[in-house]
Amino acid sequence: MNFKNEAISIKNELVKIRRVLHEHPELGMEEYETSKFIKRFLKNERIEFKEVSKTGICGIIRGTKQNDEGIEKTIALRGDIDGLPILDKKVCDYSSKVKGKMHACGHDAHTTILLGAAKILNRNKHLFSGNIKLLFEPAEETIGGARFMISEGVLENPRVDCICGLHVEETLECGTIMLKHGVVNAASNPFTITIKGSGGHGAYPHTTVDPVVIASHIVLALQTIVSREINTANPAVITVGSIHGGTAQNIIPEEVQISGIIRTMSKEDRAFAKERLIEIVQGICKSSRATAEIDIEESYPNLYNNDNMVDLFKVGAEKIIGKENVLLQKNPKMGVESFAYFANERPAVFYFLGSGNKSKNIIYPAHSSLFDIDEECLPLGVAMQCQMVFEYLTRS
């Protein structure tokens, strides 16, 4: 079966789908029209589905080839569907028609690729036994729709054995992919620290407990967790993104709020960084006669690729784009990815699909107002998703 040719044959349809989605972006858990579009497509292709997690969708394709082994395998493919609150500044026919909202991270492409793969796999379900689940995830950018889909049972009935996901990557030229064994993306823990002191006149600081000075000590001290306490071979970042406190130049406020995020690459470092943040904040506040309220959120976990899944995907990808275009990712990314929730539940492979093209000036980073993709990547993504499914379901 030549999935590349099959995908190329529907390229015009893929481009049309992607541009419709790009023109009409919706934010997390507000993807009502996007969801309607997906459901309409699946109905037209006679693919069964159910609604999950408000605006999410779980489709299923059941292979019709006779299974002599008595084992029914199920693989899932995932595509995220939400946009971002960014003004689209591209000048093109398909720029966003919704002011202040934009598909600036390629989720329109991910959705298109999943729909394209669904179409081709459903056409060819006589070639395999077993099942394919199609997971259209809402709110990837915000609250991690994957965890809600999991809690509602999308990985069960039939039980998903493994899962495959992708993300377009503007730093890679179209026609290539990037793949990695082990940890692929960081875990994240947003935090908020409220330092409570005693306010007063700026001319008489000795009568106060100044939370601004205390906050300054904390910001600097938190950096030592990464630079002096986590193994230097392990990537980690602690970012303080905002400090708020005070109303005037000559008034020492009663409290200051610090907010930021911890990013780590292992469960051990994640637990250690959270513990040390609490100890440092409490220690500085106690020594300065202040108190602190600390809130550390449990956000996205590390994304781990399963070695066997990576190797299997690589076999299929080389058939589509050639061995020389399958690149190995050297270092994990410090960004987070909601697919990690799925990958923590089932053996998974997540890869980056080249979508950049310097000759077309498609060079702008994700989450920027000029972000775009080379649409030539769409049929390649479809073909590789299909090939992965075929490799998995037809191998003993």
C-alpha cells in the first residue's frame, strides 16, 4: 500500500480543510464550530464517533480484515484543535477572520492531518484488523484537554494499546521529521508566591517588614535551585514571570506576589525543585519576619517516547520520506505538550513534522503573529500517520 501517493491524491482537499480551520480559530473549550466541522467530516466519511470533554471528539475505525490470531489491537492517533489569543498579522487569503485569535501553533494542520489519515485509513480498512481511535483534543494550549479525555474513557472500550502524535516544527524544512527516544518535552509546574509583610511609610522602613526586598531575595535564591542543586547534566528552568506589589513610590506595601513556572525533565527533578522552592521561600520569609503563601500547580507531565514505538515509527517514516530525512532529536524541548498525558498512560511516539520553508519565507516561530506552515507537509504527515497504523496493526 502506497500511503504517500494516497495522501498526495487528496492534497488539495487537505489544503482546503487547513485553510478553513486557519480562518476560523477558536480558543480552548470554545472550539464549537471546529468540533462541528470535524463531526461533519467524519459523518460524510461514515466514521463513527462520540463527543467527549465538551468540544473534543473520539472517532473509531474498525479494521475488517479477518484476524486469525484472536488478538484485537488498537492504536490511537491524536490531533489538537484549539487556537491561541494572538492577532494574525499575516497577509494572505487564509489569514484569521477572528480578530485576536489565531492558529499560531499549527493545530489547524494537526487536525487536518488527522482528518486526512482518517479518510485514507477508513477507505483501506480491509487491509487490517484491529482498531484505530481518532482523538481530537480540545484545550491543548491551556488546561490540557487530554487529561479530561482520559478521565472520560477514550483509552478504553476498546482499550488503546499505543498512541501516536505529532507537532509541526517551523525550524525543520518541509520534507523532514525529527524523532527522539526517551523524554521529549519538559514537565511544568506554574507557581504563585504571596509574601506578606508589614507596610508603612517609605521614609521609615525600620517600622515595616518590606515584602519587596524579601521578594527580591527570593527571586535570586530560586535561581540557585537550577544552577547549584540540580545535576548540571539535566535541563531545568525556573522562570519568574511577574512580580506585583505596591501602589506608590513612598509606600512600602503589605504584600507582594511572585508568579512563575518550573520546567524539569524527570520526575525526580520535578519533585526536588518543588520541595526546594517551598523550603527557600519559607526560609527567607522566616528570617525576614514575613510569611508566605505558596501555590504550586501540577501541570503537564514529562512527555516520554517509548523506544519500541519510536523504532517502529522510524521504519514507516523512512518508507515515506527516506532515511536521510528522518532526523534524530538530540535534546528534549523545554516546552510542554499535552500529549504527555496520553504518553504517560500508554506506549507512545511523538514526532516533529518539518513545516518550514526558507525559500517561501515560512520562518516565523510558533506562537508568533506571522506563524505559517508550508502546506506541502500536510500529505506527508497524513502518509506517516497511516503508515504507522499499518505497521502496527499488520505486524505480529
